[in-house]
Amino acid sequence: QVQFVESGGGLVQPGGSLTLSCIVSGFNFTKYPMCWYRQAPGQELKLVAHITQAPSTTYYTDSVKGRFTISRDDAKNTLYLQMNSLKPEDSSVYYCNRLPGWTFPSWGQGTQVTVSS
């Protein structure tokens, strides 16, 4: 059974930082590129960043380049997203899963990030 357990979200002021974690189980995590997605209320799910298998390369959507860093620990089956210089427009529920077109139907509960003063 595939499971994604996201954590690390919270309320932070503009300019602040958060680190999200996603613990993955139920499939061979090390063999697949992995992604962070986000969804704001009333908006569609959007890809934020992805990381390939080791040796990893990364991709970021333009709006987060230079502020977010995606990483993975294959020994722990865990995906991370370090978020710096947060902006109110980063407020969303964040999810992890595989690449678009390869996502598992069983999404996690997500972790809420709220950026507000």
C-alpha cells in the first residue's frame, strides 16, 4: 500500500522559512523521480519542484527558483523541501508524489503552509 505522509507546514511570516518532509512507503522510492506539488484554495494542483533518482538533478517552477530546495534521503525514504524567503503567494497545501502522469492515486493528507503577517 502506497503512502505519503507530509509534515512540516505551519504559519510563518513573509520572509520566513520552513522545511517540509514527506515519508514514503509502499514502493521502491529510490528508483523514481519525486515531486512536490501545491494547491491553493480554488486553484488546480501545481508542480513546484522535482528531483531525479541519484545522482539527483532538480527542477523548479519559476516562481520558487532561488528560494526553494528539493532534496531526498533514499536511506530514509524521505523527500524534503526547504523553503526560504516565503511569500504570501506560497500559501497552499503541499503534497508529494511521483512525476505528472506517474502519480499514485493515493495522495497523502498534505501539509498546510500559510504565509502571513
